Amino acid sequence: MPLTDAQWARIEPLLPDRTPRRGGRWRDHRQVIDAIAFKYRTGTPWMDLPEHFGSWKGAHNRLRKWAADGTREKVFTALLAQADTEGDLDWVVAVDSTIVRAHQHAAGGPSKGAPGQCEPDDHALGRSCGGLTTKIYLAADSRCRSLAFVITPGQAGDAPAFPEVMARLRVPRPIGRPRTTPDMILADKAYSSCTIRTHLRQRGIRAVIPQPADQAANRKRRGRLGGRPPAFDRDAYKQRSTVERCINKLKHWRGLATRYDKNATIYLAGLHLAAIFIWSAR
């Protein structure tokens, strides 16, 4: 589904000028964005894009350029800032992760990322019994809209990536510093660790995270030395389903539900594009 006029009105002012530093004018941004979105929505190979989108090479090169210079993330962040300014972001944030199978075409990237780019050497690809996988960590608001993304190889654990997800949660404001502190964090048992709870407590963020049975048993075994059980609000925890529904929205895009991109930066740009479509349609 292409961009609507209302979505384009939100996005157009945030895009770079159509005249590059060298050469002539770029093809119309809206046509290119629709082409890239079609590719990720359907999982179509680049060379099979319909002719009415124009040259597939132009769309692919624009995606690579905008992934390298951070344009996708800048537009995504600007849309978050607009929503926050208009009171459409309530800062009750749920965090979770999901595994994505990587197609065989995603393998075979260069042994090292391109110089000057933030491409990890492993391209955020991990190999296990199930084959190549990538793990997406994300934070979502109470209306199932993504606020931050982090990608790693599929075998990585959830808890170690939590600080990086929180570091990516940064929404600029018209006056003062960007907001980086949610009112509440909702997460499942995989995020129940002393390190994460201490990190949230020091920043004044309310943690709603259930305690696994083994941690509860260990605390009881230690008696008074085990301390009090962490506070847990069952009613508030019901809102954690928002991040699951956000993941479901993103995986409606077939090019994101299965990873076909060799480079992690390109795949991350696809995630940001899906989030841009969601936020611009609010």
C-alpha cells in the first residue's frame, strides 16, 4: 500500500533536498519510498520490482545512502518528536525481542563492515541448529508503535541488550534536552536481573517485570539475606502485550519477517521504514 497524502505531508518536510551534491536531481522521493516499501512489504527481489516504480537500482541505492547517512533514523526520530509534542506518546514502554530467520541470500556479506559505517563484522547474523537468524529488540508504546530498535545475531541473550535498547530511546523536544526516561518499563522474565532492576531504579523508572521461579526460590533459601521480593503490578503487566502486537505489525512486512539483506544497516533501515509508515499514519 503506497503512502497516503496525509502520510506524505508528514514525511516530506523531513527528507533531504532532492538535489544531491553532484549530478542532477534525484527521482521523486515519494516514488522511491513507495518502491522500497513495496519490496519490504512483499519480500520481492529488487530486480522484480514493478516497472511503474522506475529503476530498481535507483531505489536500492537511495536506501543504501539513507541507511549510511542516518536519514531513515532521523525521519523516524522526528516523527516520534512530533507525536510527543502533540501529546500522542504516553511513555508506558514495553520491551521485548523476536527472532527472524535469515534467508540464504542474506549470507555472504563482506568479512568486515564498510569503513566509516556502523556495520558490525558479523552483520547481526548468528548460526544455530535452525540456521541463520537475527534477533530484533524493540521498545513499543501503549499503542503498539515502535520507539527503538536494536539488532544482534539470533543466539544473543535478551538481558545483555537491554541497556542498548534504553540508550536508543531518545525523543527530542522543542525546548530542553531529549526525553530518554519512560514512566514505566514492562518486560517479561528474561529481563529480570539485578543489573536491569538497579539500572531502572537509579533512573527513577518503574519496573514491571515478573520474577522467575528460580530467582524467587533462591531469595527464599537465603532467608533474611535474600531481601524483599521485587514489587510487581499484575494489572499493569497486562499492557505488555502492546510490544507483542507491535512485533506482529512489523512482521506483516514479509521482507522483515524474513531477512534477505546482507548488511545489518540495510535491514535496520527497513525496520525504520516500517515504523515511519506506522507513525506517519497516526
